[in-house]
Amino acid sequence: MEANPYQPAPGAPPPVLAGRDAELRAIADVVARTAEGRAAQPLVFVGLRGIGKTALLHRLAADAGSRAVVIQVEAAKDTTLAGSLRVAVQAASRRSGGASRKISGALQTALEKLPLPSYELPHHLGAISLSRPTAAPQLEEPLTATLLELADSVHKHGRHLALLIDEVQDADLATLRPIITVIHQSASSEHPILFACAGLPGTPARLHEARTYTERWQSFRLSLLTAAQASDAIRIPAEELGVSVQRDALDLLAAQSGGYPFFVQEYAKAAWDQHRGKRIALTDAEAVIGGVRAMLESSFYRERFERLTPRETRFAIALADLGPGAQPLRAVAERLDTDSAALGSTRQQMIKKEIVIVPGPGLVEFRIPLTDRYVVNNRKELEQRAALRTTQRREEKEKA
């Protein structure tokens, strides 16, 4: 039997990027333009977890790789973007070492010139650095100069520079601002830098906070796949390996996935493992649906919801009742017969517990796609749990 083509691993590129035609065309355009020495509009991929943002960045990196020196950065809340950038430059230098010592040398030179960030210690114990860290007001000039010099150096060796940032919503402004400045300045130079980033729905606001002209960047809001697109993501990889998918099986797998790209890969992988011969039948799909659904509900939703207080659980139910996507906080408050201000602390706790995000002012949205479907499917259990916990707390107070 052929190896399973589906890849339900975080950040792993699916065998077919179904439903992302516009994004793929944009990637092809910026790769071609930058390779020709022309400035390309920076790309921004925005969406919820598991929706395919990182996969698109990986696709861009792969497509640009033959002509570009690609620096892939992942921003994080527990370190500065400057620190993450240094790690990414080191990784790029190691990748380039075997193919081009000159490129590796240029990256090493840039690494020596990059300002050293400080690193926050846990539990509010302060910060450390290997040498004196560069203060935020002094960060912009050395960082800008170093990246522009790097773009010039790699160009002399027949390459151009590509800078990709994932989880950009977590980037600190002190580093993000000079990086955006570099991209802007390079656009009018002979060595434009290819730039793309990806992040959660609050990303456009974060970029605007850093530099207002990022509004002119090319932004894509990734959504769930349609039933037809989900079917293509399942069918095409199988057919490329000589395996057909029965129409009823395809419809069932696509429907159960809800069009969530990560779930598409999970259901398709399980059905592939179940089938024998040259066909995935309806019986194969039916045999795996229950197990996959239970596994996904446990790992994506159930464990998180079990950490919620009764008040937070009621908040989640009210948000789910409003349907998928971002919703006004006031609408949630109305369903709970209260006001928005009274829900501020509840929303903040649910952000910390990774249940919701704030995609814009006055808005709230489930962090993971299809959470509203989970709430609807498990509504009775969630309502009972919230009521039971409320009763238990009341009894405990009465005993005290």
C-alpha cells in the first residue's frame, strides 16, 4: 500500500492546498517579481488556528528557495522578535553553509551586527542578556541598517532576501516597526526584500499600530473550506496515488471535517489507513468517523472547556448561539442579560484559557474554528456542568 499522503501535523503542508487559489496566485506573483528585482507587495495571511496560514508561508519559502535566502521567523510572547530573528538568521546560515559559503558568511556578518535583545525570565524575575541589550529607541537604526546590508550582500551573490514572520500578532512593536521600515525602504532600492507574515485575526490591527502604511499590503483572511474544496483536498491526493474515493464517503468525510483544513487531514488520514485496495468506500469512512471525532473534540475543545468556570461556560454558550465568526461583545452580554463592562474580566480569563480571541475593538471570537459546533453538539452537557458547579459553589458557601 502507498504511504498515507495526508498530513495532520501543525504547520505541515497538506498534499493539496485546496481553496487557496487566490493566495497561491499572490505567492507566485511576489516570488516572480522579487526574482526579477522588482518590489512586490507584502503578503499578510490572517486566520484562526489550523486554517492554513503557516502552510502558505512554507509554500512561499519553498517556491522562493531556489532564488532567495529565506529567513523564517516565528514570533512569540515570551521573547522579543529581535531574539527570534537572531535564531532565524542562525538557522538560515546553517542551511546555506553547504550550498554557498559566501551566503553563509553574509548571514554570519549580519548576525554579528544584529542588536542583542534581552530575554524575560519566568515568574517576573527580570531579564537577562549575553551583553548589554539594545534599548527600544536605539534598536531601529542598527536593525534597519543590518537587514538592508544583508539584502545587498546576498544580491551580490545572485540571491535576494525573503523574510517571513509567523505568529506576527505576538511580535513586539520595538522590533516590528524597524522591520516594516526596512521592507518599505527596500521597495525603492535595487534589492527589494520579499516579505510575508501570518497571524491571528487581530494581526491587521497590530500591523497598523506598528506602521499605518501596512494597510496597503495585500491581506488574505483565510476561512473554512467549502464542501467542494474539502472534497478536493481529500480526493485529489488519493487519486494521485491511484485510489478512488466513493462519492458518499467523500461527502461524509468533508461534512464531518466542517471544512476546517486540519480536520480534513485528520479524517482523510484515518479513512486512508482504514481502506484496503484501490478504493476508499463509505464503510471505511463510517468506521473512522466516531473515533476521529472523539479524538478531535478531546484535544481541541473538551480539555479547554473543562477548565472553564460556570460563568465562562455560560459566556461560551451565549457566544456559540450567535453563530460562527467574530461577534460583538454587547451581543453576548445581551444574551446573558448583563452589560459589556460586566463581561470584561470573563472575556480576559477566556483569552488566557485559549477559548476566545479579540479580533477587533468590542469583538470576541472563538480561537479555534468550529468551537460553536462543539458547543451546540454538547450543549446539554455544558449547561448541566455549569449549573452543577454553580450549585456546588452555593452549597460550599452555605456550609462556610
